[in-house]
Amino acid sequence: MLFWILIPESERGKGLGTHVMEHIIAVADLRGVPMKLSPSDTFGGDLDRLHAFYRRLGFVTNTQRGEIGAPRESMVRAPRVGLGR
């Protein structure tokens, strides 16, 4: 379980976050593991930009509900096994 991926503001927009996420996604795909996450503006990120970033990586809005009724994580991505990622 990974809690935070933080790219320093001075390094944003250079592809570092994409590179890190593509590696994590490749491992999850190889293992057949779904991914769940909730973008946050806690460290100065822009939520609209973060949601668009994760959508480009194959994440979709989580429509499943947790025990209390709200989604536990706001975005999910099913593993893409055997797609050569």
C-alpha cells in the first residue's frame, strides 16, 4: 500500500509523475491487482489537473460505495493483464 506520491512543484509538468505511475501500473497489471486512489490538493496540487492526469492513465471515477455509503477512494483502475504494458 502506498499513501503518497509527491512531485515537488518545481518538477511538475516534466513527466516524472507519469514515469513513476507507469511503473507502478505495470507492476499492478503484471500481478493482476486493481488500483484505487484519491487525488488530493493537500500539498498544493490542482484537483482538476490531477483527475485529468489519472484519467489519462486509465483511472475512472469510483462508483462503488463503502460501508457508510461514500466511495472509499475516488478513482479506480482495473488491471490490464496481458496487454503488454
